[in-house]
Amino acid sequence: MPTCHHCDATHTAEELTRHERPGVVLVHCPDCDCLLGRYRRHGDAPETDRLREA
């Protein structure tokens, strides 16, 4: 169970506030809105595709 570094509150993963942005997920404490983590989203299409047809 994650513990907030700012307010020392302990929450389950389901209770955390998630913000999904293109390519990244931000996770915040629901009590004080302190950022707990930033995670890359795997499986999203890359912003730039440099592959070309041969």
C-alpha cells in the first residue's frame, strides 16, 4: 500500500488519483494531491514514427 511522502497517509492503489496523459500516467495522493509517481504507458503509439516503407 503506497504511503504519501507529504502527508504520510496510506492508501490502496484503487484510492489513488490517476491522471492519464499521452504516454504517461500520473498518480497523486487523494488527500493532499502530492505526486506519488509518474509511469510510462506501454503500448501507446509513438509520437514520431520514423519507419519508412522500403
